Amino acid sequence: EGATGAVFEGFTVTNSGKIGKTGDVMDVGISAKNAPMTIANCRIIGNNAGIRTYFSPSNIVNNIVADNNRYGLYILYSDSSVKNNIVYNNGSYGVYSAYSNPELINNTIFKNFDGIYSEVSKVLAKNNIIIKNKESGIRWQELLDSQDRVEPILSNNLVWGNKIDYVNVSPAKGDICKDPNLVDLRRGDVHLKNNSPA
């Protein structure tokens, strides 16, 4: 469950179990519960869900979060900082946020069901590449006329090639919709080619 102030770094976490679909009771690879922590430079692969923060505003940095049965990152009641992660091929949402105000910066999020899914959250999403997700790139659960205090803060994201790029939210200043020209998406090499618009 984590310990307040702990640093979990450099591990591969896999095969967490397959029980649960949501909330505090589902199996996850790494769980920060009532214990803010740093999760860095890990491979979180092949779990039920990858990382869950629950009442734990944590730092999630430089991880690969892939091939998990449900969520890549599940952020609940946690104003977490999510930076420089590669999140792909998770069965449900790449990043799910509820009742939280996280910062999502410089992440590459692709081939999930939805890239970013937010409900009752004021999410700052900046400088992310969000591409080729099966349903939507960025989805806000709240309709436009009911987003008071949970409206998105978006800037300079590249959102492209999703079935629907934006749901209940519009592109913001600096957002672009172009092929990012990654080196080899099929093999998970998300380095940018020299001619990348990102």
C-alpha cells in the first residue's frame, strides 16, 4: 500500500491479480493509499490496473505503464503529478482521474481505450502526445455546460488519430492535430523523428 514519502524506483511490477474493476478494492500493480509517494523509472506491465493513487497526491515520473487489463493510471482523490510517462495498450483508460486535480505533463499516451478520462476533476494536461486510442483521446465526463470548477486546463498537447480526439472538451491554445512521426509505435519506440511536429 505504500508508505508516506517512500520512493519506489527502478522495478518491474507485473501479475498483480485480476480482481476488481474500480475503486479501492481492485488489484493493482502499485497502490499508494493514504500514503503520498514517488513512483519513478518503473515498468508496470501486465497487471489488472497499473498504478492507483487513493488519497495520496504522488509523483509518478518516467514510468512505462502498459498492457494492464484495466487502467494504466487510476487517480482517485489525489492531486498527483504525472510526468514523462509512456502509457499504452491498457484495456480501459490510459489515465483515469476522479475527484482530483492532477497535473499531466510530457506523457505519451496511446492505444488505450480512452487516453485521458476525467470526471469531477480539474485536470491540467500540457505537452502530452495522445494518439491512436481506440475510442477517445481526451474525454471529460461532464458536459460543457456543467463543468464549473471541473473544467479542463489544456495546452500544447498533440492529439491525433484517436477514434474521437476530444469528447466534451475542445482543443486549447497550442494543441495540434498531426501525426507526431514517432520512430516505431508498433514496437513502443516513441522517440520523435527529426521532422516531428511535436
